[in-house]
Amino acid sequence: MAYKTINPYNNELVKSYPDATSEEIEQALSTGDALYKKWRNEPVASRSETLHKIADLLRKNEDELAKIATIDMGKLISESKGEVELCAMIADYYADNGADLLKPTPITSRNTGDAEVVKEATGVLMMVEPWNFPYYQIMRVFAPNFMVGNPMILKHASNTPGSAEAFEKIVSEAGAPKGSLTNLFASYDQVSDIIADKRVQGVALTGSKRGGQSVAANAGKNLKKNSMELGGSDAFVVLSDADIDKAVNLAWRVRIYNAGQVCTSAKRFIVADNLYDEFLKKLKENFEKLTPGDPMDPNTTIAPMNSKRAKEKLQGQIDKAVEGGAKIYYGDKPIDLPGQFLEPTILTDISKDNPEFYDELFGPVAQVFKVSSDQEAIDLANDSELGLGGTVVSGDPQRGKRVAEKIETGMVFVNSFFISLPELPFGGIKGSGYGREMSELGLMAFVNEKLIVTAQEPDWNNPAGGLAVFK
């Protein structure tokens, strides 16, 4: 696999990186395993100071890190800076709360003795992460597992090697032990070999459904616990009592953020029929105001897509949707710039038999649907192979909440921008994967929740009446 940074704004090759060698992989595994065994004998709280130092270094180097991410995958420089700050927030959160959350949990039991569940590290983890948030995707797994005591090996996306290298450097500069996070420019075949290695005890992947299926199959074959954060075709439901201006002001932002390349960004806009025409008109007006250009320029408001391959794939999906009967309400025209720009586009009239009805359109494309009732909106939102996030906009928050409760996804926000914070769990259902990252749930993703029962002396009578092992 060729790891290289190609600036998607001007198509220039910035740097190529050598593929990982067998010796580097073995070194990563042995170092990580040795560190795991060392960490088992150290208190969790001993790692919090280092994690705070990582947060401090992220903030100190925000400008440089943001520039690296923007050159790697093209996002607006303001968005890259925001991503670096979010990573620092996540690091601080787990540094502040990890030790308390990992304390033993006592259990009231009829059994003789004191019962408790202790939370222990399990071993080296393999991380497979994508390009769209090149720091945040790493931090979501790294911060909690660093506190737990699980060393990590990272295989990042082939087009964001600069970001992977920069993140690893920050971890090292903060004084984290060697092996805490080892970045490898590995191939997928090498990843499979790493997963199969007995020193690896878990796999965390964020990526496409197809990639998740492949890695999960390999993890299952080797009986390795895994978490899968996959794609989303999230619904943005506008109920009939919504304030249309507020709804649209939220809608265009969530669709265009990161050039629309967000698993949890709204992609299917499901609008009540009394607001449908006005919604389309106002969404178009906001799309028309967007200014493509250099993502380093603060005046640019729509960034290029991350790569030529991604742009061509999305353009092919638009063409296929139109061939299947969809209509272009706005957009789908060339942008006269050298980079990987795709004009923000609005599609309507997408019927269920359209070949793109169930596909995730990963980029600045809004699919808009008309419905005549809350139940029709719910049914359409749930008619998806994916189930990651969603948004409901309503003049009555409780009405919005009732609709949100019926949407089959892992996360729904009512009258709110979809936001990621360290205290909020992140994850989906159906084809969007399983498991959770962030919050206490993410902290426990690769923890051995081990039961320990301590009695003062042996009790062979088992007075609790349960099944005795010995008679």
C-alpha cells in the first residue's frame, strides 16, 4: 500500500512514506506486549499526567498540526484547528476521569464474601482508522485505552500519513513510554497478520461497511474482541411545526462541514410537505453562497474532497442517481479549480427503486425527500441499511424527542447540531457497526471486567444455595 500525501487542493505530491517492514511489525508487537505487562503493575492514575501533557502539546502545536491535516486531506484550516482542540479535550477528559471510572464496582450478592468487578487491561490493540478526521479518529481510541493500559498499534489511511506521524510524535514528546502508540505504514495483509498474533487482544476500526466486514471477519476468526464504527446515511427530519429558517441554518452546515465527508453528517433530509418547497429554496440559497478555494484561506467556505478517487466515486453516484430518475435541484457543475472540488449538490425525487437510494453519498450532496406525516418520516428514516446518527427539528422539543425515540440509530440530536464530545457515547447499529467509543462506554470497550469474590475463609457449604463447584 502506497502511503503518500497528495494535497487535494493543488494535486501536488507532498511526501511518500516507506511501507512497514516485517522487522518493524515484530518490534511494535514485542514492545507493546512488554509495555502491557509493565503497565499491569502500575496504577491507572500514574498515566493521567502524561495524557494531560499530550493535551497541552496538542494545543501548543495547534497551528502546525492543523496545517498538516489540511494538506493531508483538504479540510478547511478552521476545521482542522477545531479537530485538534477536540482531541485535547478528549485527552483531558480521560486524564481527569479515567482512574475513577476504572475503579472496582462492588456487587451485593448472597454469596459468602465480598464480590466486585475489577477493570483490567487486556493487551495490545490494533487500530485501523480513516482519513476524514485524521487526529480525532485516533484519539477516540487512544485516550481511553492509554488510561486502561492497552498499548496500541495504528494503521492509518494511506492518504493521511503525515497526520499519523504527527500524532505519534506528540505522544512520544509527552513522555509516553515507547509502545504506547506505534504508527505503522502497514498493508491490509500485514494488518491481518497483526490481528492474528497472540499478543494482540482487540481491534478497533472506523471506516466503511466493506472494510469493517473484512476486518471483523478476521478478528472473529481469531477470537479477538472488536469494535466497528462504520458509515452512516443519517436522516435529518424536519417536522411540520419547525421554524424553517432555523432548520435550514442547521441543515446546510451539517451537510457541508468537512466537505460533507462525515459519517454522522446528515445526508437524507426528510421534510414535512408544508415546508418542503421553502426548505429546498433556502437550502439552495445557502449552497450558492459557498466559496470554494484554498482551504488554508479563511475566506474559503467549501473545501475540496480528500482525493481524486473520492471525488470520482461521488460523481459516479450522482450520475447513477440521475440515470435512475433523481433530479438535480441545484449544483453538479464543474468548479474551475485544479483541486478535487465537487460543487455542493441537491438531489430530489429519489425513489426507492433508485440504484442510489440505499447508498451513502460521502461528500457535499444533499438528498431531499417530502413526507406528509411524522410516521412517514420515521418510516423513511428507518428504511436504511445503516444506523449511525440522526437529527430531528421541531418547534416542540418533546414532539421531536418522541420521533427521535423511534428512529433506529445509535445517536439522535433534537434541535441541535450533531456534536462530538468526550462525555457523549459514539456508535451505531445495523450496518453502521457495533460497540461504542467515547464516554465511559468507550473506556470499557477493551477492558476485562473481571469478577473477584473474596471470603475470609473457605466455605464449602455454599449457604447461598447456588451451584457449588465442589461438594
